[in-house]
Amino acid sequence: MSNATRTIPAQPAASARRRIRTGHERTNWPATAVLIVCTLAVLVPLYVTVSMALKTTGQAVDGNAFSLPSPLTLDSFIQAWTLTNFPRGFMISVFISVTAVVGEIVVSALAAYAIVRNWDRRLFRWSFFYLLAAMFIPFPVVALPQIQLTGMAGLDNPLGVAILHIVFALAFNTMLFTAFLRSIPLELEESMRMDGAGTWQVFWRLIFPLLGPMSATVGIFAFIASWNDFMMPSLIISDPELQTIPVLQKMFQTQFSNSYNVAFASYLMAMAPAIVVYLFTQRWVMSGLTQGAVK
């Protein structure tokens, strides 16, 4: 009896060790290999970009893109800053991106709120289906009409580009907000309406603050899309002095052809804001998407 009692506590420990060994033996090596390849696909080009931007012109044309810069120099950034008039292009890109972010969040949230709370009405329900159908229309298909309309309306400028970003992203953003709004209980609104609040008060004081995670998600997508956009500004903006950073880089591409270090410095300055914004806000992307996925 005593021997049996002494051997019982040893069994759970042995079972736990077997589970630990089994967990190590079941490492998903194919998934790990794919993850390593994907990581290298991002880090290697980034390393080359930073390395080339910190080199002199002589080091940049020696043919070895993976060599370390020796000595380190910031002359490439100074030349790119002056050559492309980076401050002006930067402010124009910031204006377009900020306007697009604010507009997409507000307009899409209002549209989604109207659709969700009036889903039993045919007009709102079919409006949602219409927006979903618009997601399958690419911008190049309607590019020429948009160029003509913005020119006739006097919107062939950065403001017109920001408005087009808001309009073309309305379908996708409304779909995201709609999924998120369905998870918000209607009882919260009813209790607020019993206290005398109107529709606008309910939306701005109750619903819109609750849309914070999804608003952050939409804002991040809107910023990256508008900041990196090349096609729409190049087609819509008629004044070369009002072009965004991606278009300015294309305009000065011939001057970068023999100065790889200046070209890479310009590219690095252009993509740095998008990388910084995403690094500081990427946790809200998954938060907004996962909270809107389950009711």
C-alpha cells in the first residue's frame, strides 16, 4: 500500500515531460522555413537600401551592393533633400494623407452606421451591396473620366487626389465598419435615446468612440495607401510644383541614374514615414480586425 502511494506522484511529472518532448518534436519546420524566407525577403532589400544610402558615390558604383559603407556619410540624404525639394513634396504628401485618413474614417463610419441601423430597409441594404460591387472596379478603368471630372470641377490638385482616395476607399472601409458595428449591442443606443439623445448625439458620443480600434485600422490602411500612391497624383495633379514625393522621385529618376546612393537615400526618406507610422500603430490593425470578426 505504501509503495503504491509513493509511485503515484511520479506519474504526472513523467507525463508532463513526455508532453514537452512531444511539443518540441512537432515543430512545424515548413512553416518556420517559409517565415524565414519571408523575413529575409524584407530585411535584405532594406539592408541594401540603408547601406547604399550611407555610401559615397564612388562606393555606390563599385558593384557590391552588400558591402558596408566605409566611411559613413549623409551627403546622399542632403543631395536628395535639395534635388527633389523634399520639404515641399513632403508637406503635400502629408496634406493628402491626413485629409484622406480623416475623411475615410468619418465618411465610412457614418455610411456604415446608417446601413447597419437601417438594414431592414431595402434602400440601405441595396446600398451596401452596391458598395461591395464597387470594390471590383479598379481605378485604371475609370481613370480617364476621373481626370476629366476633376479638371472640370477645378480639383486637379492635391485636394482632388485626397477626395478621390476617400471615394475609392469607401466600399472597403464601409465593409470593415459594418462588421464592427454589428458587434455593438443596440441596447446601448436605446438607453441613451431614453435619456433624450438624438441620432447625432448617439453617434458622436457613443458609437464613434466605440469604433476606435476599427478607426485606427482604417486610418493605417488609408495613410499607407495615400502616402505610397503614384498613379492617382500623377494623373490628377496638373501642376508639377504640387506633386507628391513618389511622383517627384519619378520625375528626377534620370538624375538618379548615375547616383545610386542619392536614389536610395531619396527612397528611404520617402518610405520612412509609412514605416514609422505602421510600427507604432500596427497593434491596432489586428485588434480592429479581430474585434469586428466575431459578434
